[in-house]
Amino acid sequence: MLEIKELHKSYPIGDSSLHVLKGINLSVKEGEMVAIMGSSGSGKSTLLNIIGMLDEADSGSYVLDGIPIKNLTEKKAALYRNRFLGFIFQSFNLINYKNALENVALPLYYQGVKRKERQEQAMFYLEKVGLADWSHHLPKELSGGQNQRVAIARALAANPKLLLADEPTGALDTHTSYDLMAFIQELNDEGKTILMVTHEEDIANMCKRIVRLRDGIIMEDKLVELDSRITCLI
Ligand code: ADP
Ligand code: MG
């Protein structure tokens, strides 16, 4: 699914630069559910953004689904992003003047899907996340957990091969977080490949593999033992 070798990334600060990723090697296979952990500022989001083609590495290689991701035009990058990737963020990133259905339908609009089919598909995914009855509600009329489900439905609508999540439970209380993770585990059980950033141990232990970043390198990469894996049941 994805193969990263010797990836480096620095950010310029004034005359010097901040070396954030110092040779990352990571490969993820189809069907995995991986947590990327590390303290604040360790480069988790930087890595996820490079994987999500929202940012580019300075050196190293990144191959996604057999395609080398390097020097792509904006257009090509957008095409691959739409085709391969779904994103979930801590802050949901929904459009506040569009209702749940319209938010979920938006990526389909960008894919050129016709209106009626857009609406049907968006409704299908809203049903999947358990929000069929809330389709005409605006984000401000929904709870945090519901909004994150809308965001997941939006990410799923384009049927991505890989779901990327940056602290998806960061803005939710414990109960709502576990509920959401149960749903994400279900998606993974259905075969969706998932890569999520978190700094919460319990959330990471709901994944199947934990990758720990420190000082710009991966200091640990281990499978979560079956008997220590937290399974949430809805
Ligand atoms: P994490 O997600 O693990 O908290 P980040 O990847 O967001 O860490 O950031 C890693 C480091 O890079 C931090 O020190 C952060 O301040 C810095 N950084 C992140 N993005 C930028 C940017 N666009 N410009 C300059 N520095 C940045
Ligand atoms: Mg971050």
C-alpha cells in the first residue's frame, strides 16, 4: 500500500532550519490499522501530511499504491489524493454553512459525480455512520461525535484505499472517542487500511500496530498483541 524510505523533512526558521523527520522508513500493507505516536512536536502531523500529499518531503522516497510520489504537478497530486486518500482531522474541518448531507457529498462533486448520484451516495455513507436522520442538520446543530462521523462519512464517500486521521478523537470525550474508535475498527475489519496519529495510549492500543516517533526517527514499530488490543463494541 505504501512504502517510505529514508524520508527527511526540515522547516526553515529564519536563517536556519528545523530538521523534523530524519530518515523515516515505514511500510504499510493493505488492511493494516496503524497508530503513529510521539510527543507533541515530534513530527507526527508532518509525516501524515507527507503521506497525504498535502506536503512534500525534502529527500527520500515515497511510493503509494505503486506510484512514486515525487515532483507531481498540483493536478496529478489532487487526482491521486481524490482517488486514494480520505482524511479525518481533529477539528472535523466541515463546512459550517452546509448540512451533513452536503458536506459528505462535496468530494463527490469534485469527482464530477452527478447530483442525484451524489445525494444517494452521500446518504448511503451517512447511514453507514448512523446519521441518516441528521442529514439536514448543520455542523453547529450536531455534537462533536456526530460531526466527526460526518467527517468520516465524507472521507469514505470517495471510497479511498487509505484513510488518514490526525488525532481523530482529540476533541472528543472518552466515551465518544471509544464509540468512534469502535466504528473505525469496524471499517478496518471490512478491509479499509487506516493510519492514524494519536498521542493517547488507549486509542493507539485499539489499532493493530504502533509506530513511535522520537527525535525525527522511528524508535519503535510493533504489533499490538491480540490480548492487549482494546476492542470496542458498539
Ligand atoms: P506533531 O504533530 O507530532 O505535534 P508536527 O509535525 O506538527 O508535530 O511538528 C513538528 C515540528 O515542526 C514542530 O516543532 C513544529 O513547530 C514544526 N512545524 C510544523 N509545521 C511547520 C511549518 N509549516 N513551518 C515551520 N515549522 C513547522
Ligand atoms: Mg500534530
